[in-house]
Amino acid sequence: MRRSSIYFATALVVALAPLPVLAKDEPAAPRADEIAAKFNDPLTQYAVAGMLSAMAKSLLEMPVAPVIQAAEQASGKRVGNLPRDARVADLAGTDHESVRDQIVTHVPRAMSALGAFAISAQAMAPELERMARQMRESLPKR
């Protein structure tokens, strides 16, 4: 059953892949105020924090035995006294809950800062363009 759903998803992706090429009008790039609004949206922040939390959990639960075995094979020596069932979390000295708490605390702040930066970057764009034009004009002609 699982294998057939993987085949179905793969077939669907292959079938739909050419559709963007067939589209006639490309959507306009999002404006800085739209980006800032998205970064400041609590639901977006919650979704990103949830995604990062899930990724962190997966990373922390990853076994380190394959890496240890590769290092031992390469060096010909036993690497440390780690148990063979050690996880990244064991090496990092943390657990998923404390990492999740950090993510939930810091991701919304970081996203708000990125939103503010997007607005600032949009305001700076004309000045940056002027500077680039001035630099280009000051270069020796070939």
C-alpha cells in the first residue's frame, strides 16, 4: 500500500511538472510589504516554527552509529566510548523539548526582524541603484 502511494505521488509530480512552463504569464515578484506582512503573520510564524521543530526533532533523533563506524573504518581505531545506539541529542546534550522551546521563542522574533529588513531593503533600493550606477560610471572604459 505504501509503495503504491509513493508510485502515485511520483507519477503525479512527473505529470504536472511541465505545467509551469506552459503558463503564459509569470506572477510578479512579491513586494517587500507583502513579504513583511507574511513574516509578521503569527500563523506563518507558527507554521515555520512547527516545521523547524519537526526538523530539529528528526535531526536530534538521528543515530550516530553510521558516522562512528565510518570514522572507525577510516582511522582503524575505536572512536570514543559512545554507545552504539547514541543519537545526536545524546551528543548535543539536549532534548527535543528544550530545542522546541528555543525555536518557538526565537523564530517569531527572527521572522519579524526579517520583515522589517524587507521594508528597509525596499526603501534602500533606489539609493543602492544610484550607488551601483555611480560605480559603473566611475570604472574605466575598455
